Amino acid sequence: MSIDNDDDILDILVNRSNFFDINKSDLSLIAEDFYLLIIDEDHNIIKANRKFIDDFKNSSDHDQKWSADIKHRSYAPTYFFAKNKDTDKQNLQKNDGRYIWVQWHNYPTEIGGQKYTVKFGFDITESEQAAQIILKINDHAKIGFWRVDLIEQSLYWSDEIYDIHGVKKSEYTPTVETAINFYHEDDIPIITERVEKCIETGEPFSVQLRIITSSSHTSYVESIGKPEFDNDNNIIAISGTFKDRTQTVLIEESHEQTRENLSNLKNISSHLRRTLDEHAIVSATDEFGKIQYANSKFCDISGYSTDELIGNTHNIVKSGRHDKAFYDELWHTIKSSQTWQGEICNLKKNGDNYWVSSTIVPFTNRKTGKPEQFISVHTDITQLKETQSKLDQLYVEALAASDAKTKFIANMSHELRTPLNHIIGFTEIVQSMNNDPALEENLDIIRNAGDELLSKVENVLKLVKSQSLEQEQNAQVDLIDLLVSDIIPFAENSAREKKQKIVTRLPGKLPHLACDKIDLQNALRQLIKNACQFSFNGDTIGIEVTTRKSKVDIIVFDNGPGMPYEITSSQLDPFNIGENVLTKANSGMGLGLPLAKSLCQKNDGKFCIETEAGQGTKIIMTFYKAVV
């Protein structure tokens, strides 16, 4: 046999009309993309086209028998080519090392009295891989096959359907009569009606049902069925698939519940956001402090538009009222993933100041653990701060007026008492020298009027002295009674608004103090009020008393932000504190500490402050006149 090239193979195919109804030109084009082989009865390759040679054998020796040299994965047959079959497929390794699937169509022929087979092959790797994937998916998705033979009234289940129903193949034989009992009682009429309709009309069906497994669990399945016909177009069977969709249903139900919950949360979030926007100034910044969101209230109070705020930092509303340390401490707090709270004075676009009570909450990145966004909620307290400032000023003026009144009354009393004493004294001298009864009566009138006026002046002096810082302290104060009945309840009430914790450290027995009770009460109240006011929500405020012989230390402490250096170095001058110092969270005239110090010192006490930034403050009033 002389077959020298691809054209010789093509001639054989074209000349065998039982192979293809196609001309040589078209077949030549096909041969460029498909494999053509001629093999003998011993399954040796006699001839191959160029594509086969290029893909599987780097040789031009067409007479070499290649069957033993070509690497392939044999599945059902152990020989290289299937024998006496119209089609077969193989998994062959190409020259580049890759394996591909080839589908062969076999055409027996006879050339020169010798029997050969012409093989026409094409690459089916993609479809074969897809088929394998489908098989794996079916196995993973729990899809089984079933068939009802209407002639024999028998039911066939594949292994997957046994698994879906929770029964073992060795222990249960499915029948039409018993299999239907697995369905939920509400679903039995549904599947019965669909099957009957399929038998009657030949209409395929797809239905979702519930089955009760052998372990009494409810499973959700999808059954697809279609009729099978004989040569006379009679329905002889119904077959189809059975898919366990329990996991899908559970996921769908969970998804639906989640969707409903998310919808509810979205509505709640929308309402909360609307409520928050109506009440507060809200903004969001990125990790660098650039504004990403600003609500309408922020725009209204600042005078800036949304476009002017977005992309900018809060420096746009910076008033310059606070020092660098104030902002450094703020950023250190939120960069440490901690919430910051305090009062800030900002600047409007028109140059006016406005005050806000601020809460800044950091939100961290789950992967890095570092803040990536900051949400700020501010409340406008401008009017409150203005009122507070006016009240502080009025209080200062009242103190100044009271001091002036005291000095004025004291001076006037002195000025009045001196001439009155002169009048009374000279009257007494005149009376001692007078012998005229008529004059004596007038002198008595003068003397009595002078004594009465002097008595009134003395009463005024006593009143002024009782109200001054120089009054005497002769009373003994029951310290435990004062603390339990007044100071501790006052502290608990003051701390309630900011949910601060009050702790007390009191000895079992406390002495009496030789001091003014009202002074001590006012001093302690001022210290507790300051501690609550200048600490954060949830901080701890404490009252402690220590004793040693006649010495008593009354301590008010907190774990708040600590006092600025400006306060501790100011000698507690109320006017200096009020005008020059802004604390972290509040500001004001700063009269509490000076007043407490004055009241303490007025009663011969020692006033001491211990503070550390970020750690808290401890104020100690020491008294040395304890009475056991």
C-alpha cells in the first residue's frame, strides 16, 4: 500500500462514500484541525496526518509502528485502540506534556486486500472536563436519578436518592406504594397530581417538595420528571432527577430573615439618623482628619456649605481658643482607639465663635486594628456657655460687691463708732461737772441716744464679722455624720448624669473637727462638683479620710484627665483661672477651687493638689484640730 502524505489519506476517505458525503477540498480543511489515522488489524498506526504527527510524535518516519510509543491513559480497553467499535475516546499525552481527550470515529475499509481502519479524531478535552465537573457537582449537590416503569410498576432509585431519604440500599427496596409515604402529608396531593398529569398528557414537571426522612427530619427536595415513549408514542415510564435542596432552603430562609432584619435595621438606622441630624451636629472624617460627611446642621451652624467642608479638615472651623496641647491630647486619645469627650470652641465662617459639646468615636479596621474613620457628634452649647459666663461674671461681681460692702460697713462702723465714743465721753464729762437739773435732762437724752446708736453700730460689726473670712470657729463638726448624711449623697447625685462611680474609703471611727460646719460642707461640695464636672463619663470619683492623732486628711480624688499646669501654678487666683485657663472638657471662672481653698484656710486647714495628666487629680484638705 502506498500512502505517502495527507492527500493519500484524504483520497481514501473521499473515495469511500460510506464514510463522508464531502469533497476533498472541504475535507482537507477539516484535516487541518482534526486527527486522521489509518491502523492495521494489529492496531498499529500505518499512516497519520500532519496534525497528529505535530501533536504526538516528533518523527517523519511514516512506516514506524507508533502504537507502543505514544503515551496514553487507557481506561476500559487495555489496548491502544478500541476494536470493532464505531467510536471510542482516549486520554493522550501531547508532545508538550499535556494530556487531552480525543474522540475517535472509526471507519473499517479494505486496501489491496488488507483490512484497515480509518480513524477520524477531534479534541473533546473541554467537554470531557465539563462532564467530569458536572459529575462532581451532581455528587456534591446530592442529585439522584429515579425511574418509574409504568409497565412493570417498578421504581428505581440511584444511590444518591437513598442518601437523601436517609435509608440504606441494603435495607429498603423502593416501590411506588411505599415511596410516596416519605412525602410531607401536605405535599402528597401535589406530587400525585403532577405524575398523573404527566401520564395523561405527557407534560414534564418540576416540583419542590418536602420529605420526612427515616430519622424524622424534614428535607427539602426538587423533583424533575419527564415521560419516556415507545415506538408507538405510548408513555411507558417516567424518569427524572431528585435534588436535595435542604441546605439551599435553609440558606434562603436565613437570607430572608437576614434581609428582613437588615431592612428593619435600615429603617431604625434611618430614623436614628434623622433624629440625630435634627438634634446634633454630625461629621465623619477619615484617618487623616479629612471630612467625609457633614450633616445639614453642621452647615447651618458653621455657615459653610457641604462642598466647602467635604475634603477639608476641622481646622476650617478652628477658633484658636485652645492651645496645641489641647488638640494633641484629643488626637492621641482617638488614635489610641478611645472615645474623646469635651467642649470645643469653634469659629463660624462669619468670624463668630460657637461652642459645642463633642463626642468623637474612632472606628477601627478589622485587619489592621487601627482607626480608619472618626465619627463626631456635637451639641451646640453656645447659649449655655454664654449664660455660664454671665453667671460666673455675676458671681464674681457679687463677691466683689459683698467684699466692698463688708469693707464699707466695717469702715463706716469704725468712722461712726469713733465720734460716737467722743460724744458719749464728753457727755459723761459734762454730766459730772453739771449742777443744773434742766441741763442734766438734756445731757441724759444725748447720752441715751449715743448709747443706742453705738449699740446698733456694734451689732452691724458683729454681723459683718460673722460673714467675713475672719470669723471664729468654735463649733465641733461630727465628720462622719456630715459625710454620710450630706456629702456622699451630694456626690452620688452629682455623678449620676455622667454615670460616674462614687467610691468611699472611710475608717470605722472618725473624730470631730474644730471648724465651721458650713465652711467644711461648702468646701467639700465644691471639690466634688469640680471632680464630676471635669472628669469623663464612667470615671471614678472618690472620697477618702485618713487620721493620725489630731491630724485629719480629707481627700477628694478622681481618675479624670488631670489639671493643666496653668491651674496648679496659678495659686488658685479665681480671676486668673477664669480668664487664662481652658481645661480639657470645660471652662469657666474657676471659682470652685479658690473658694474651697479659702474656706479650708479660714478654718486653719492646709490645702494641697496632686495631679498627673491622664491619671487624675487628688485634692487633700488637712486639719490639725481633731477632737476624739
